[in-house]
Amino acid sequence: MTETELLFTRVLGCDRMALYLNKDRRLNRDEVNFISSALKRRIKSEPIQYILGKTEFMGLEFKVNEAVLIPRPETEILVATAIEYAKREKFGRILDLGTGSGCIAVSLAKYSTDLEIDASDISGRALETAGENASAHGVGINLIRSDLFSALGYKEYAMIVSNPPYIMSAEIGKLQPELNYEPALALDGGADGLDFYRRIIREAPDYLKNGGWLLLEIGFGQKPGIEKIFLGSGRLEIAGIIKDYNNLDRVVAARKAD
């Protein structure tokens, strides 16, 4: 749907088809005020998802706010890959590292069975949002406040998935103005955009069982740099690179040796 359709279907509480079929419906004062306020916020480049307080991901509706990154369609590639691997290898425990809105963890729980899912984030407010989304979809995930692995204790996972911050620090202010509303914690990947990959690739093997998988979403042009990090780690081996809808490298799948 277009942003206008999203706005009016939200206000009127209807779907897209009903929006056009019910042409005689008049807005009340509260509805007019909401739309007027929303348009003023959108003119200032605030993302429509924050204005509406929700977005769609993997066919599910997720609550979003300024404490969490707005889920992108490309991240569905990461989730679909994780679901495929989980079904194929009958996984038990999975970690969603840097869960944000919980879109990855909740989608995994919703579309897979027999999984125990831990979801960690450094932001307490993000974890609150993830918990609300989990409750809304009737799934149980274990929420852990942690700076990556720091507060996890000793746990062993069959799979770790993450969409870490990967924008270069110097580039953040040069991108579309909507990004100024999203949390810097979820965007800033350091000078070369790879800081979090270095940390995750270095520490993940200590939390993966032998034969376990690490799935990471990556940004445009980052494949060579990330391959070097994996090569230098010596503990994880890249098994595949999955492309997104635009035929760009999007997910790295690496495995810990048996």
C-alpha cells in the first residue's frame, strides 16, 4: 500500500479495498486531527511506520517506535534462511542477537516449531517492544538485556542470527533524512561498518555447539571485508552467501566445525 493508503486504512480501521468502496464515509474531528498531525510529522521526514506505530514484516504486524529499527523487507531473507535451516536440521535453541522490535525472533517462533528462542538487546526499551510483539502474536521468547554476548552466561546455541548495525559512522548523516529518527545504536557500525561483525564472529563460536550456524545480514559491498574477518577467525567457515530480492549479497551463513 502507499503511505496515503496506510494512513487512511489505519484511521478508518479498514482494509485497502474497503477504503475505496466506502467513498461516502466522512471523517470525524479526531480522525481529521490525527491525519493532520501525521502529515505534519511526515513532512518533517518522520517515517510513516513510527507515525502509525506499526509495520508489516513476514506477513505479521509489528509495533515499532523510535527505540527500534524499522524492519526492512531484506531482513525477511535472513528469517527465511533461518527457518529453512531450523526445519532441515531440527534445531532446539536459537539466539537472536540485537533483537530490536523482535521481528526476527517472533517470526522464527511463529513459523517454526520446537524452538527455544533467546532474544537479546542492549536497549531496555527495545526489549519491552519485542516483548509486546511476542505477546501480540502469542509466542514465547526469552528476552535478555545484553551488549551482544556479555550478559548471556554460558549457553550453547544451535544457531545465532543477527542483523547488526552496519552503516559506516561517517555515512549516517548523509543518508535519507528518515534515518535520523531511527536509533543510532541500531545503525552505526563504526568507521568501516564492520565493528559488530568483528565482535560477533570472534565471540560467537564460544556460544555455538559444534556444527552450529551463524547467520548474519550484511550491507551492500560488505561481503569481501566480512569474508576476511571469517578467514581470520579460524573457527567459523562460510558455507553460503544468500542474495536478496535485488540480487545483492544479503546473508552470510557460516558454520562451526564439528
